[in-house]
Amino acid sequence: AKALAAASASLPGVPPSLLAQTTQALALGLLASARPGDAVTLLAPLLEAGQPPPSAQLLSIFGRALRENGQPQQALSVMGRAEELAAAQGDAPLRQALRQDQGETLIALGRPFDALRLIEGNDDTARRQRAFAFLSAVRAYYQ
């Protein structure tokens, strides 16, 4: 939080939306580098500040970072907010991606049947997630 505040203070005239976009890009880099805890640490102050209001994309990235950081219950809540924003904006591709992310999160929570209800589409990602959800359900049944 202090680093983000210091960065905004040291960059007078930089619009908050540009700082948010830069932070979002850095968080994606951290996720790609398998550093979800750092992504959560980076994004949390931006979301707490509320300026600018978080976008569906930003909430989606934060939800993914939470899930990959071992906080799937919090991730599910954040992803739900992101999906509501994406639906209100009419962003169908983001909404579909969010539903798939929510499906992965539900699997992480041990709820594969709930995940199956969310997974949409017939692309490779959706088919892989469905297969993984079925596998998780079978494993849960036989344990």
C-alpha cells in the first residue's frame, strides 16, 4: 500500500486510470511468473482505494491471483463481482472467461458439480475444464 501511494505521489499528473492499468499489467506479469502472492499484494491497495473504481478486468485478475495464492473462497466472491460488472458492460468474452475461472475456483474448493454448471463454450479450455471437473467428481465419489 505504501509503495503504491509513494508511486502515485512521485508521479504528479499521472491519471489514476493509467496507474491502475500499469498495476494491472504488472500483476499479470507476476501471475505469469508464478508469484500470485505478490500480485495480491500489488492489487489489494488499488482495490481498497477505490479510485478509479475497479473494472471487471481488474477484479478478474485479482480473483485469479487470490485463487492461485490459496484463497479460493475470497477469489470466488471477487470473481462474482467481476462477472456482474462484465454482464452490465455487455462484455460477453470476459464474462465467459470469468465463468471458466469461477469453475476452476469451485474445483479448487472441492465443488466440481457446481463448476460443471458454470463452464460454457466448446473451446479447448472449456473441454479441458469439464474433463477436470468430471475427474474431480469421480475422485471425490470414490474417496
